[in-house]
Amino acid sequence: MPTASTTPEQYFTFDAQTQTITDYDVAGGGTDVVIPATIGGVPVLHIGPTAFFAKGLTSAVIPEGVLTIEDPVGGFYGAFALNEELASITFPDSLTHIGIGACALTGLTSVHTGDGVTAIADFAFAGCASLESLTLGQSVESIGYAAFIDCALTEFTAPDSLRFIGEGAFAYNPIAALVLGQNVEKIEINAFWDCPITQAILPADMDVDEDDEDPHTLGSYRLSEFYYDNGRKAGKYTYDLQTETWSFEPDDPFAGGSEAKIHVIPAGGGRKIMHGGGELIVKLSAAGAGKKKMAGGGEAKITVSTTGGGRKIMHGGGEAKITVSTTGGGRKIMHGGGEAKITVSTEGLGGRLLKGGGEARITVSAEGGGADFFLPIELTPDDRFSYELAEADIEITGIIYRTDEIDYLAGSDRYALVIEGNPLLQEDYETVLNALLAKLGGFRYRPYRFETIGYPHLWPGDRITKIIDAENNEHTSIITNHL
């Protein structure tokens, strides 16, 4: 039986076979909706992708038992989207998935996802201009593309469960304070674009996608660049607006008896490092956001400290011969295999290296026929499984912006580029499309596709600087899609 506050069942369109609410009669049920846990005695498990779309809701309560808010098919706006007066929504702990555009362009001021949600999909809360408070449950593992773009968040704290933050996820928020849990592994490009982050607590060794020319994935003040230059260490990062510089306070590198995150590990647990010879294990990573390590040769300058307070490293000098390999995916280090010969010497300290701190200059060079770190990738026919080239060039004749109701066209549709689901294109379509056509109209290219080895990864946007065709002509290209 429904409670006094539950909206009567007759105002919901319900598919009993899939246990999904597909529509709602707001004229009968009202703008404050409390979804029943069962309809006709059948438990409600899913909210359909357009069930409450643009209904003029002011509040919504989703009951325990509901598992998912479904993704729209080929669209951007989801189940509760475009309810501009929707000030509150209650998510149950049973909910595991918040779908694409589920609450986009609503009037929400605060969100608590509940403790069952594991995935927040693309555009889920995009354009919620009044959203100032966000609490993620302790099960959230991924946040999708532009999920919270253009909201009003001033701070964000991630739970320890979070592992992935998608492209543009928090772009255009006034976030000044950022706390990321210890298990965040991957942050895609521009995740915190145009966020004025001045304080951040970050875990070690995150993979942060970045534009080398404009590194703003971790905010307006180029934190991602400093994070990589600082060795991707765990700790507190603070930006001084007056001096326009970052500072860093490290976490305890040996908390819980774990290995140091400063890339230097003793070979025998608690003993002196390199005292009278021996081996030193060193992990090398890129020196700057998205930058190549040792491209074209050169030296890597790495800050090294002892593991037990003032103990000797490389007493009497000498060399450490270290085998360098990739740590799990990504592009090759020492392309072509081989070893890196790393010569460790004192720098301005005479005799003992790094007694009481200091720096070690480490020279990296190829040994045994290997090459430098991150050489340009070369794919030959031996690496390809298939290759297919279009028979003729294509010339762009127009630009189309596709909405659910109508297609807007600039130019001719003979071969037009189609834009859809872009939250940044909301009005004045004619001016925007004509401006794009002025830039792109008449551009000619020859499409092709190929399948190749799994590593190195190639992603949309990657530039191919040279393609040699069957007639030995050279071309440039770009990756536009991958499977």
C-alpha cells in the first residue's frame, strides 16, 4: 500500500516486464513526486531515460529498491533533465547507476548520491548552475564525461572508492579546494578546466591526461604540471596567488610500512642503500604533465633521500645499473627494449652522496642497442592487422547541429559534419554554425581505418605526423575514432 506521501500509482506509466517507469502524468500526480516502490504489486527497479524529462518537477524521491536511472539512447538529456525548478532529489542506497544526462539542467542545490552508486555517467548533472554541494557515496568508482560541468561547486572531496574522473567532468566550476582519494588512478584531459584550485590533497602516481601547450586538467593554475614535475607525490599542494607558485607538503612515505613514493626503494629492507656497492631500484616517470621522458637523450635530475634518516647512499661513489621497463600499459620506455644504464654521482657534496639530503644527477643512456625514452612511435605494415583507404577525397560542405526536434544546417548537407549532444551549444545556432563553416567549409581529406597492435595506445585527437602511402608520398593525419 502507498504511504500518504507517495504519489498514486495511476500517474506512472510502468512496464511490468522490465520493471521500468517510462513516463509520468505531472498534471495528475503533481510536481513534487514520490515514486512508489511497487506498481501493481511489481517492484520498481529502473527509471526510464525520459520518464520525468521536462515535467516541471520541483522535488523527487526515488525509493529504496530502484537500481538504475537508465541512459538515453543517442541523446544527452536523461530521466530528470530540464526540470529547471527541481530543487531536490533523493537517491536511495540501492541505486547503482545514474545515467547519461539524468539530472542535467535542473535547479538542484545539493546532491548526495547514496552509498550504492558505482557509476555517474556522462553529463549526469551538467549545467546545474545552482549546485553548490556534492557528496558522493562510498561506492562511486567512476565519474563520466562532463558529469558536473558548469555547476557552482566551490570544493570537491572524492571518496576512496573513486578511480576514474572523465574528460571535462568538473570543468567551469569555481572549485578552489580539491581532495582526491588514495585510489584515483586516471584523470582525463580538462577534468577540472577553468577551476581556480589553490589547495589540493592528491594521491601518488595518478595518470593525468594533459595538453602540453595548455596544462589545465587540474585547474587554472597548472597544478597538473607541478604535480608531474614534483614526481606525482602524495601530499598537500598549495598555490600562492601573490607569488604565483605552488608548494608541497608530503605525506609520510613510509606510513604503514609501505614503499617510498619518491621512486627510490632499498634492495634489502632497512639496510644501507648502495653501501659498498650493490643494487638500487629506481622507478622513472615523466618529468612533466604529458611530457616525454628523455626524448632525444639528455639527463634526468631526480631528488633522492635515504630511507632511514641520514644513511649513506652509494658510499664511495660508483654506478648503479638499472633495468627500466613499463609499469603496466601506456607507451614504451626504452623503445626497442634493452636496459638503461644510470650513472649516479654526487652533485656538489664531494665523497658521499646525499648524506643528509641533496640531489643526485642521474644520467640515462641506452645500453645494448636500446634507444632513448619515448621515441616517436612508428607503425609499419608488420604492426597492422588491416588497412582500408577510401577511394576518393571528401570535402566538407556544411555543418549540422542535431537536436531531438530539428536539425539546424549551415551550408549544404551533401557532406556535412554533424554535431549532437553538445551542452555548450544551446542558442544562437545560426551564428555558431556559420562561424564553424567559415573555418571548416571546403576542407578536403581522405578517410581511412586500420587495426593495429594493442600498444602503444592511440586515442582520438592523437596526431599522426607522417604517413607514407604506397607511392611513397608523405601525409599528416589525426585519429578521429577508435574501437
